Amino acid sequence: MDDRLDRQSKSFISTERTDQWWLEPLWTGLGFLGFVIYTTWAMFQGNHYWWSANQGGFGGYLSPFYSPLLFIK
């Protein structure tokens, strides 16, 4: 019988792997955390949501975190 079956790990979260498999999930999690922090800050800031090359503003970029501007006469 293989003696690997009889071995117990040293702790609950330890593994037999020797590579650094956790780096890619860490970068993904940090990137998502940065996105959440930035979007929360942008939401509460309330500025810089509309950009256009024209003075009128039509045809510009509207941030996806805001509802569209409605021009009512």
C-alpha cells in the first residue's frame, strides 16, 4: 500500500503542493477589491461623470455608474 495515504497534513490548510498556485487568485482578488473601492469612491464623489469635447455635452461619455441625463424642456 502507498504510504501517502497514511500521512496526515501538518495543519488543516496546508497542502502538498510546492508551486505558488495562490498567486493568480490573489491578483484576481486584489484587482476586484481595487475595482470595488474605486467604484464606491466614484459613486459617492458625484463629480466627473460627464465628459464631452463640446460645450453642450451631447455625444459625450456618461459613466455607467450613473443614470442617463434627461434634458426636459
